[in-house]
Amino acid sequence: ITVKTSNKDPVTAAGEEGDDPPKEEPWETALKTTLVDIEVGEFKGHKVSVWDLLHSQYIPEENRKELLELYEAGELTLEQVKTIVSTIVTRAAAAERAEPAAPVNGSREEPVATEAEPTPLHRD
């Protein structure tokens, strides 16, 4: 590895685009090269990388960040990440398919009022 000397802070320099594209971390490469066979949604009929599943509409951003942090830290194995992501995507896609058939008033428990909207104490 060749280290370029610079008067810039190394953290700042690493985050900026230079001559060379940033090198992928080994854990990131593993996620991009590990393929999963998911038979739901837009992925049906072809294999997709764990990386693509992680960055799909089915994985909420906070879950993605948490999984990536745990995997990068070595607390989750690649196999565990693959299983978790596959399960989340499969369940989310199944819930998405079932939603149109749900009644309009909904049977899911969702709070009606938020903290920003105080609930009126009386009705007209």
C-alpha cells in the first residue's frame, strides 16, 4: 500500500474524491459478491447480491445501518446477514402483497395522534 503524504487531515482526505476511486472494504466486497435467491417482488426469478437486498426498498435505513455496523464489527457473520436480510425482504414483500386486500379502516395497530398533534379532549 502506498501512502501519499499530505498536509490534509487523513480522515478528510479519505472522504474526498481523488485520482483513485476509493478501495472497497473486504466486508463490502463480500456483501456484493454473495448472491441470494429470493422469490419475491422485483427479485423473483434471479439471484441478487446481499448488498443489493440491503439497499432495496424493503430494508428500512435504520435496519440497514445497524446490520452493516454489526457485520463490519464482526458481530454478525456473512451467513447471518444473508439470513436476516432474506427474511426481512421476504416478509416485507409478503406484507406488501397482502396490504391491498386489507380493509380500508385497517386492522393494524397504528397510533392515530402523534406528539405534534394533540388529541382533542371533546368531540363536536
